[in-house]
Amino acid sequence: MNKIQFSIDCRYFFVILAVLFSSYSIAQQKYVIDNSNHFWDKVQFGGGLGLGFGSGYTNISVMPSAIYNVNEIVAVGAGLQFGYLYQKNYYESFVWGGSLIGLVNPIPEIQLSAELEQVRVDTDYEENYYHPGFSDSYWNTALYLGAGYRTKNVTIGARYDVLYDPNKSLYGSGFMPFVRVYF
């Protein structure tokens, strides 16, 4: 293939892309916001529940949330988080706080998210062979950026805490899978 044929092929490729994206942008222009809806018609409730049990280990979390659908593409919301962790002969911890979330659906099946989470962690460590008993309390801030596959009210994906610090973070990893459900 010579340079002239390659440049002609590239031009056809870019013309096809331009036609595809121009029809997509025209479709976006046809979207009309219906101002007759009431506020509560655009609100969805959901959240998550977490349960983990093992030999001397318990992890229970409740994370209710609500979002407001600004339009078919963008939603904003807030959530609460409550958690209890217990490791026999080691520690007992209570976690509570809140979060703000922004969701963008560039196409109906793909959901991008940004979530700012602020939680309080109160932990009591039991005295054992390795250390004396003590208590620790601190605030943990996380900023998650995520992406997921969405089908109707359920999104399955992964998110990453861009503020993750292994020495300070509440979680063992900055990467976290999720299942998000809103009704």
C-alpha cells in the first residue's frame, strides 16, 4: 500500500466517523427535557448491603442512597454508610459517614461514576500477644472513579480510590468491585 492510497483510506475512515458522530449529535439534540415532571418522579432510592462472616470474623455494612436524575444521561445523589467489623481476639470497629455521587451514562449500557466518601472509623483493639489494647478514631476520605455495565436498575462494575494511601486508608486496596441498584 502506498502513501497516496493510505491517505485516501484515512479520509474515508474519518468521513465515516464524522457521519456517525453527526447523526449521534443530532439524536442528542432531539432530546427534550420534560419540565412537567415533579421532583420526586426523578428520584430513585437504592444502595447496598454487605455481609461477611468467617471463623471469628464479622463484617456487616448498610449503605442506603438516593439519586436525582437530572436527565437521561446525568444523575447526582447522596448516601449514608454504616458498618461493623469484628475480628475475634484482635479488634472491633464501627464505621459511619456519608457520600456524594455523580453518575453519567454516555450510552444506556455504560455508567461512569465519581463518588466522594467521608467516613468516621472508631476501632478498639484488644490486648494480645503482639500489642497492648488501645483505641483509634479517625476520618477517612476517599474519591472513587468508576465504570460499570448497566442493565435497567442494576450496574455492575469497578471503582478506584484515587486518594488511596495504604498507610491511611480504611480498605486494603484502592480497587473495589461494586453492584449498584436503584429503584
